[in-house]
Amino acid sequence: MLSLTELQLDYNQLKPDVPPFIFECSKLIFLDLSNNQIAGPIPIQLMTSLNNLKILNLTNNQFEGPIPMEIMKLAELQELRVGKNKLNGTIPIDIGLLSNLRILEQ
């Protein structure tokens, strides 16, 4: 387990997946993967492994599919930025139960 609390990997030409070491950073509160070329569905493991996240920025990648229902496991989440991807479907209705969520950018 890595003890990082902030990880900013924007503009790093990451592709096609989220780097696996990130899932071992269970103490992360800030994760920025914006402006890369990460594709596929948003990994559920982001929500199940990184449950301390307060800020998650996935903007401007190639993520597809819906926002996973597992987003509800991020009880501390304050900002979720997922704009400029290929997401479809509806925003999980229960996202309104995330009482700390202040910014939802789709």
C-alpha cells in the first residue's frame, strides 16, 4: 500500500488503462487523471480501492459507458469531474446521497 494522498497525472499521455499502481494508493484524497487517453469503462476498482477520495478528475479521456453505481462507495467525495469523455447512460440517481459532493461536472 502506497501512502500517497495526492496524485496529479494530468497530461501524461496515459493509455489505454488507469495505471494499476493507483489502486494500491488507498490513502489518496486527490486524483487527477485528466487530459490523457485512458479508454474503456471507468474502473470500479477506483471506487472500491480509493474510498478516501475527495476529488476525482477524469476529464478529457476516452472513458465509455455509464458512471458506475459504485461511485456511492466514495462517501467523502466533494468533486467529480468526468466531462469530455464518451460516457453514456444516466447519472446514478443515488449520487444525490453523497452529502459532501459539491461539484459534479459531466
